[in-house]
Amino acid sequence: MTEWKNWNPGDIARSRRGKDEGQLCVVLALDGERFALVADGDKRRFDRPKRKNVLHLEPLGIHSEEVANSLRETGRVTNAKLRFAVSKAEMLAAETGSPSDAIPPARDAEEKGE
């Protein structure tokens, strides 16, 4: 199990379980104390966020103030802002160079067996 973390809207996390395992997402809101609504702006849009157990999310320690401000002020955020926050987090994780923070590369056709 992981340590409990107080999640806030705008936090960037990596999915640890499910079909989206290894993908980065942005926390949009909390649903009770066990679940968070997350989206990435690409496969998961703002209008249809994923309800994810917080134990299945790995905190990256990165917070997108732009997303948080937009959610606070208007209650909405554009998918472009979500994509930008995720891409910025990917760049920061790649710069650190530590294996635990590395984003797994997308599988190409050879690995899929196509």
C-alpha cells in the first residue's frame, strides 16, 4: 500500500492500475475520500473524467496551478490546458532522469506483434 496523500485539484499523478496504467493524468476533483476524478485532455476529456481509486494513483509531486485556478474560477478547464499540464509533467519527469519517475514509452507496432 502507499502512503495516504491529500489530493488537490491540479495535482498530476500516474495511474498504477487499470487499462491506463503508466499514463499521466490530472486530478480534477475528489469524490469522497477514496476516489478522485481524473482526466488527461486526450483520451479522457474534461466532460467525461475517470473515477479512480486514490490508491491506484501515484503522486508525482507536480501541481498545475493553471488547471487549479481555472477549476476554482470557472469550475471548468479546457482539454488543451490538461494536455499542456500532462506534457509539462512528462518533460519534468524526463529531466529528473530517475527510473522511478521515467514515463514508459508508448509501445510501437513491433512490440504489439502487428
